[in-house]
Amino acid sequence: MHRYETQRRELIAAAVPGTDSARRLARLTDEMLLSLAEGRAAARLPRRTPWSLVALGGYGAGALLPASDLDLLVVSDASAATLRPFVEALLYPLWDARLSVGHQVRSRREQVAAVRADLATLTATLTGRAIAGDEALGEEVLRACACDAAKRWDRILAEIHARPRPGSPYLLEPDLKEGAGGRRDYDELTWTAAVLTGAPQRDPQALVSLGMLEPDESAMLDAAAETVATARWELQLAGEGGSGSLMAEEAADDLTTVAPTEVQRALADTHHLLLRVRGRVAARAGAGRRRRGWGMLARNSGADATDPSRTTVRTSPARTSDAPNDTALPAIDALALLHRGPDALPELEEAAWAGRLDHLVPGMRELMWLRRPSIAHIRTVGAHSLACATNAAALLAEPEHRRVLDRDALLVAALVHDVGKMEPGPGHSERGAPVAESVARDFGLGEAAAAHVATLVRHHLFLGQTAATIDLDDPSAIAAAADTLCDRELLAPLHVLTIADSLATGPGAWSEWHAALVATLVRGLERELLLAGSPSAPPADTDADTTATDPRLDALASRVAEDRTPGAHALDIAPGPVPGSFRVAVATHDRPGVLATLAGTFALAGLDILTARSVPARAGTTADTFVVASATLAPIGPETWSRVERTLTAALAGRFALAVRLAERRRHYTPRVAGALETRIEETGAGATLHVRAPDRVGLLHDIARAIAESGLDVRGLTATSRAGWAEDTFRLALAEGAGSGALGQLQMRLREL
């Protein structure tokens, strides 16, 4: 055993990741088990006791990855008491070597009964092979199990087809084992071949003889399996994803022997070929029920149902592996699929993978496995684009979006909105616009519609980015945004495209709060552009006072101005703009760092600040308005506001170590993502705008607000959003009274220390 462990370590250390190394490791393990079973272990059995050691599952198929299990079966009709010393002598050395071993001890009859009762046992057996002892006995049992399955092939394949296939081959963090397109999909094709031939199989090659796979498809499938095995080997050695199944983004960047893009392509190939085989089996099954079952159909296709060695390859027209189906999808059919919405997504993915959309969207097939990881994105570029287009179709059925007139143009724009990502780097919206215009013409849209598509693609990020960065209560900010957009007819389709794009990005990219911000911006732009188009409209007053008084805030400020008690403040709480949110008005005596104190108080109470607006009030007071929501799954109730009141009173009076308590809370709530705080400052005539992107954590707004105050700056407003664990906050700043010209430089230095 020591020799095996040494040889195993040396093999893994020197191996080139991939199927060849996995087979070498399996052969080395075969030799060890043969020696162990037929030597020390067999000596524990009475003479002439029949037994066979059988490898099952992936090991049975002849391949082992570094972290793979050894799935073993001991077949013997001897009693359990007779076999126990043998089994212990076989397994204890394996366990001592810290190998992961699954084992069963069964008689011939018990094994056949077991595969009838349990699908997982059957599928593991369908790739089995005898490796020690009476190999004829082992092979006989394996054939009996496969032949028994062949008699029930339609029910068994239906059960196999119903197995979970989580995710999608187009996820940026795919599961390379159990997920769609992963190793289990390749295994299913092998199981299908075994069930249909009635004999154990190590790969899906027999499906060619059965007419279920074309030779070029089989070659593509083998290449895909090699790529996935290579990636899994590397991931297992790196210790990523448990048993090396999850290709996380950081793990993908560390792959050296295979590109992550090639892994995505391999997953897509396996996924779609599996679906094709399932469809062909279903079609053949329908014909089989009108004849005499699968056995006759297999023989008619040139394959014996029980002997895979007596097969002939059915000839068929050749297709290259780079073009699984070169029949172009007509533009009218592509548009019809897009209009069907999410239900058509599988058909669209198949068409894109097969290259049937490339004549309409150049390079669409390559986009299906193109990776451009960014915040909140969970899919490849092509899959994201298809999801966006089908989302847009679904949104068009909703009453609030029926104002969109040219629906074809919107769906084409959604389909190609990220086509500029074919080239890496910023500016993909601008790069994609001319391509989108050309694509629109290929779809048969007129010149005006094609120009409309180009404009939508050019501005598809505008609403989302603008809503999260400007003060939506500031008329001058709305007017500036309207000047960028200009065209009122663009608003309705752009609104739909923004929502569809965000929903397709991933679950962390869109929320009720994002929806409310964008909807508020759209309403403001609608009013502004409507006024701009009216010949009697007055010119926009870009110098308007955006701090107009609010009677409610004035009343709060008056109460505080008359109260000189340390920590004096006044609160007013009302329902917020989205379900579960609250609008909180706070008045207190003005002093540096008030916003930091308020932000820290809300954080300790389990509240997230979504927006804040600060206006100077009367007699040295300040009035701040916040929209807050729960930072956890806990609901906001009276006890929440009691906690806010107690903490705020003590903190404003200087009796509460806010920073210390926040640090304690952070130790219990670690950020969901890791990364550095990024900042960008834009100077304006009246002050500056600070953009912050950082891993979201307890007290982040408190720390930033304190750095701003210590730099001699005031926060006049902020908009906070979060996506997939990242905080994206925009602070609108003004110089505090007496602040020097170097305040922004000081702020940048302080932010680097957070």
C-alpha cells in the first residue's frame, strides 16, 4: 500500500490534467486493488470461495480524478460471516490511506434486485467492470443487470431523464459535475447506451451504432468530456469547489491547461447533444411502441440490443464539429421565438449554439460561451443576451409597458445590447451600436427602426446608472439627464430594456428599490422632455433652489432648535416608496459628522440606508431625510425604532462608542464578497460627487460619512444601492464652511485607509 501511495502522489504531481492522466490513475489503482484483493484479503477466505471485485461508477468507466471516490462492489454468494474478514482486509488499508471508498457486498441475486430498486445503484452498475477475483462472475452480474434494465428501457430512461440537472451550461460559475453540461450529462449518455444495448458501457460510443448520435457529434462529445475532465482535475488539485465541481470565477482565472471559455463551450456542447439524444430516443420510442420494442429497432439500426460488439455504424451526411447544424433560422422565425418570451429560451439557446443565428447576429455562437465576468452577472454574454430579449418580451405583456410601439426593434435591441462585449474593455455600448444597427437591417427592420435599435443599445445602461447616481429630487439633475437622452419616444422601450437587462444579469442586480429609482427617473424625464417639446414651455431653471422647505421638516427643526438638551433630535417615520421601506426624517443640531452618527445608528439597528437628503434648517439645525429598509431578514417593527431612538440619543450626546460597537457587529457579519474599496470623485461647480464601490459591510456608510466630515465636506445627498454583495453608493458633496481647497485630496487619502 505504501508503494501505491507513493506512485499515486508522483503520478498526480507530474500529470498533465485530463482524461489520459485519469485513466493512468485508474490503472494504477486497479493494480493495487488486484494485488490487495487477491493477496492478503483473499487469504482470509475459505478455499474455492467464489468472489469478484467490481469497480462501479466513474471508476468503473476507467477514469479517476485525484479526489474521486472508489466505488466498489464485492459479488459473492458466500455468507456475510464468511466474507467479513475478506472485506475488512480489503477496506482497512484503503481507509488507512485516506481514500474515499464506497462499497457494497452482495450476491448475484441481491445485486440484480438492488439495481431494480434504486436508480443510482443501476447507473453506477451500468459502467461497471470486474477488476479482481473471478472476473467472469463479475462480468456475468454486470451483464445481467444491464440486460434486466434493457427489458424496462422506456421506464428507466424516463427516470434518468427526470434526474436533477441544476443550473445552465452558460453560468459563469458552473457545476462541472452535476450541473447542466457537466460530467453527469456525459454519464447519462453512457447509461443510455448501456440500457439500449443491454450491456455495460464505458462511454456513449454505442449510440452512434444505434443511430442516436452522429459520428461528428460523438467526436464533439469526447472532446467536451476531455475539456471538463481537465478543468476538474485542476480544480481538485487546487482544492476549489469541494470535489472540484464548481468553477468559481477566481478558480477559473487560475486554470492553466484549459481556458475558461473552452470549458463553457464544452458544457454547452454536452448539454445540447444530450438534449438531442433525448429527443431522438423519445421519437424512436414512439415508433418502437408500434412495433416490438427497442430490440428490433436497435437491430434495424445496425446494432444488436444485447451485444455492443456486433454493431455496424450507420452512415449519415457529415457535418463538421464546428457547425452542429448549419441550417440558418429565418429572421421571421427568430423574431417569433423572441416574442414567445422565456418559454422559447431553450429553443433560442439551441439555435444560437448550433450557429443558426450567426447570419443574423454575427458571432452569436461564440457569444454563447464568451465570458465577461462583472458585478452581479451570472451568465455568459450570449446567454445573458437571450435571457434579456425573452425578458423584454414578457415585460411587453404588462399593462405599464404597452406604450412601446416598435416591439420588434426593442427585442432586437435586447438581443444585441451587449454585442460590443465581443471586444474586451470599457465602452461596449458605444462599440455595439453600429453593429446593432446592421443586425436590425438583417432582421428586416427599416432604416428608422434600425437607427432606433442602435440608439437603444448605445443608451441601454443610461437609466440604471443615472437613477443610482443623481439626486432624483433635483430638477437641474433631471434636466441634464434629459439633455443626454433628448428623445421622449426612447423612454418607454429604454425602460423595458433596463428592467430586462437587469433581470437577466442575475438575482442581485434588480430589486424593488432599483425598480423604484428607475421608475422615478423615467417619470422625471417624461415630464422634462414633455415640457421641452412644448412650444409654450418655460425654459428649465437649472439654478432652481433644490432645498425648498418642507413643512414637516420645518416643524421637526423648530422642535430641536428650542431644545438645548445634549443629543436633542426629532424623528418622523412614514412608509417608504417600496414595500418594507420607511421614510425617516431626522432633525438635530448641526455639527460635523452628524450623517456618520445617523448612519452608524441605523446600521446597529439592522437598517440599510437607501437614500439620504440633507438640507440646512433654521437656527443651527439640520434636517435629513432617509429611506431605509431592513438589512437582514428580520422585519422592521416598533422595537427597531425604539433601538434607533436610544442609540441616537446616546450617540449625539457623546455617551455611546458608536465606532466600537460597529466594529464588534462587523465581526459577526462578514462581507459576502471580498475586494477593495474603489472611489471616483467628480468635481462640479457647486461641490463634488463621490462614487464608492466596495464589498457591503456593517457600518460602511458610517465610515465613509465620517471620512467626508473629517475632510471638511458636507453630504447634501446620497443614493445607496447594492448588487450581489457589493455596495455602490453616490455622495453629493459640498464644501463645509471654512474648509480648504485641499478637502477632496484629504478625502481620497482617508478613503484609502477604510
